[in-house]
Amino acid sequence: MIDSFLEAVSNSAIGIYIAEDPMAFPWIEVVHVLSLVTVFGSILLVDLRLMGLASRDYPVNALTRTILPITWVAFIIAAMTGGLLFSSNPYGYWGNTAFKAKMVLLLLAGLNMAIFHLVTQRGGQMDRPGSLPAGARVAGFVSVTIWLAIIACGRWIGFTMSPF
Amino acid sequence: MELTGREWSLARWHQRFRSGTIAALWVLLATGLVMTLAEPERELLNWIFRAKMVMVIVTLIIAHFLSRRLEQAKPDRPAGGDVRAAAFLVLLCWIGIATAGRWIAYAG
């Protein structure tokens, strides 16, 4: 099943275009990097607040309301451009350990975020300045650790395979 | 640009990020120097690298004046048009710097 998926992506018009056009891959990668930087920078703001290391007088609910829309827009752009980059060499990416690690870490980041929003944040005590419950501090630490690893894996893909 | 984070004043945001931004700039400078020393010809002979360095200098000058303007800002006053324009310009410059940084690997 995975082979037919990879073959279909590899033979798609967009995949062939990105693999063959000398400008397409670099420009898509630029947008991917810029959007990923925005995702990490905006999440870091929230994570540092959750851990109680910065912005302690900014209530978490207000901070997430103002920051997370930016994070989501940037994440959607990063996912779309990431998919386009993948389409240029699906077999190469699928066989790359750093790529697989990055995908697993993205899933873990999503799981951590879901637990925080659905359990910890709904548990209350988020609309006040100062220290937060242990669950929130752990969620912030796990999030920043996973996102640093995602960036490291993303950079490592570039060192361990040619783009197309 | 006053597009987000209105619970805090501009002065408060400036105070919050000033030291972190300066620390990150020093890390960028140190790691950039190491990478340039490792492959000086690849970097110094690349016109995109040179353009990036010019953009970095211009951006830091604009950001410095923006920072001084924010230090003098009254906490309860909204940003003036000049501050929003300078912030937009600095954002555009950093996007240009990041774009040039990525393109060094492909062209020059």
C-alpha cells in the first residue's frame, strides 16, 4: 500500500515539476523554513509562559488566544510546503531516518498539545498570573523539547539526502 | 504593528524581548562565524551571502532606532505610524535575510 502511495506521489505532475524545476524546490523550502520558524517562535512564547520562565504576568488563556492563531496559520503553510517538498522525492524521504523521526515527533507534539488543551487547560487555573499547575509546566517543557528535536531532524534531512 | 498581543503595552513587549533577542543575535553571530571559517570560499565569494550581510547590517540599524523609540514610548500610548512602519520594515528585512540564508546553499 505504501509503495503504491509513494509511486503515485512520485509520478504526480506537481512532484515531477518540483523535482525538475531548478527554482521550485528552493523557493518552497524558503517558505517552509519561514513558516516553521514562525510555528516554533510562537509556540516558544506559550511554552516559556507555561513553564513559568517568562511573561508570568500574562494569563495563559489570553496568551494562547493572541498567539495560537498565528501558530496555526504558520503550521498549515508548513504542512502544505512540507508535502510539496516530499512530493519531489517521496522514496528518498520515506527511506530517510531523520524524516521518519521528524514525522513521529510531529505526532507526539500534536498529542502533547491535545492533552494540554483538552485536559490541562480545561482543568482551570489558567486565567491568572504567576505559576501554573504542574501539568501545564510539564506540557510546556515537553513541547519545547519536541519542537527543538523537530527542527534538528528537519535540518538533518538536508545533510543526509540530496533534495531530488 | 499592533496586530497581536494587545494585553501588553509596546514598552512591555520591548522589555520582555530585548535581552532575549540580543542573546540570540550573539549566538547567530558566533555560529555564523564558525560556519564561515569552515567554508570561507563558499560563503565569502557568494553574492547572496554578501547581500545577506548587507541586509543584516541595515536591519540591525533600523531595529536599533526602533528599540530606542520603544524605550521612550509611554506605556499607555498606542504605537504611532512610524513605529508600525519600522516594525513592518524590520519584519520584511528578517524574511529577506532568512530567504537569502537558505538560497546560499543553492546559488551564488
